[in-house]
Amino acid sequence: MMRTLLVRGMLVGVVAGLLAFLWAHFVGEPPVRAAIGVEEATAAKEAAAAGTKVAEEAPLVSRDTQETWGLGTGVIIFSVAIGGFLAMVFAIVYGRVSKLRARATVAAICGLGFLAISLVPLTKYPANPPAVGSGDTISERTEWFFVLIVIALFAVVAAVRLGKQLSERWGAANATFAAGLLFVVLIAVAHLALPNENEVKAGFPPQILWDFRLANLGTQAILWASLAFGFGIAAEHAIEGKPAWWRRDAADKSSAATTT
Amino acid sequence: MATPSSALDTTQPTTVPVPVVSLKGLLPYWIFAGIVLMLAIYFVGAEEGATSMISGMGVHEFVHDARHLLGFPCH
Ligand SMILES: [Zn+2]
């Protein structure tokens, strides 16, 4: 069963990655191009002021390749990996943590995954387009970025456990609010404890930054929503033996035919 | 001839969900698939940026736009 779930999670990841890639390419690349344009204009201006020419170095990978095959490969590999982890988390959670059925369980995991892996990091270390940021701090920024994701994942687990414990005494609604409050407090503490990193240079056009960060959020949202939808159906089919919903009408009719 | 209960089962399972994989059975998957998948995320998200396992900037440059648009720190 685990093998089936893992394979399906990763296959759904391919499709989710493809959809996220389409968004990233058509919505995300324009602000990336604009940011690179700003960088080149700044470099040209500085070179002109110094009376030199901008050194033209041949790129290792052309921009065309980066925007298409490179972007697609990267997004799909990431999505397949998330799909695999989704399947393995699902196998732990299903039937143990809640009484939710397969599709609802998958939706809950994806919602919380989006929260911990995509939204929380965005609040502290938001995505930046190329040309923003300095190479000197890349190591520490990457470290703190991953530290915050790990903290957010632990905060989700803590909140879910608290919510489960309280739901018997307080009822599901109150317990959910209490769990949400615990999560927000834990993330707030992490915000205060972790160092600030602001890499955006003064004078960088804010509209490009905003467009880029919205595109980043959209890429993540499409990825998680597609995984939730696709793996929800795949897991439901694998575990509950339900035919996929588009075949269910036919199945209903045939089972009705056999009973009558 | 299907009994009414099994006819119900095909459309609306009436049982409470039960675990489908034992935690012990899950462990090897978490170890092996976990490592491979983490490595995949690492190559998309951090290789030749903060740290580097292979020399050169080929991987970084190839997945560069994905790294930015997925929100990983890059530059
Ligand atoms: Zn970059």
C-alpha cells in the first residue's frame, strides 16, 4: 500500500509541478525579466559614471533555457518531492490523527503544508527576484529560511496535537481556535528570535517586487492545491476502493443494476 | 448478487478510517524515499548557493528561475 501511495503521490507531483510551471512561466517570468533589466540598467549607469564598459560574460545557461526547461525541471522536481512526502505523511496521519476520510485528510495535510512551507517563510524571508540581494549573506539567509520552515512544521504538529486534546473537552470549534492561537504564538516567537534579513536595495522598483512575490505565492498555491486535488482522488481510490468521481455515476448504475 | 451493505461500500464506506500502513512498515520508506526526496529539494533549492556538493554552477544556473519563483533564497 505504501508503495502505491508513494508512486501516486510522486506522479500527481509531476502534474502539479507542470501546472505550477505554467503559472511561474507566464506570470512569474515577466517580473523576473524586469528585475534583470533594472540590474543591467544600474550596472550600465555605474560603468558609464566610472568611464568603463560593462564586462560581457557569456552565461553558463541562456536566459531562454532558464525560463523554460530550467524553470520547468526545477519546479517539477520540487513538486514530485513534495508529492512523495505528502504520501508518506498521509500514511502516518490517515486513520490515526483524525476520523477524516482520505480526501479530507489529504486536503488538511496540503493546507497545513502550504501554511508551514510556503506562507510562514514568506512572512519573514520573502522571495526576491534576481538582482536583489547580496552573495555575502546567501549562506545565512538560506539557513534561517530552512530553520523557519522546520519551526513552522513543528508548530503545526504541536497545534494539531493540542487541538485534538482539547476537542473532547471544549468542542471542535473552540479547540481549533486554541490550536490556531498556539500556532500564531509559536510563529511570532520565531519571528522575534530569528535575525532579520532585508536584501532589497534602496531604489528597487516596488511594483516589480510586489508582482514577483505575488507570482511566487501563486506558484506555491497552485502546486499545493493541485496536489490536494489530485492526490486526494488517488488516495481515496487506493484506500477506500472508491472509483474516481467521474466514473462513479457508471459504478452507481452498475451496482444498482446488480442489486435489483 | 451483491448484498445491500457491500453495494453501500462501493459508494459510501460506512466504517471509520483505519490506518493503512503500520508505522514499522513506514520506516524504511521514510528513510530511503525521505533521503532521496530531501536530496531532490536540496538540488533545486540550495545546491551551489549556500553550499555545494558538486563543483561548478551548472545546476544552480539551470534551475535558477525555479529557485527564485519557489521562494528559496538565491542571490
Ligand atoms: Zn538567483
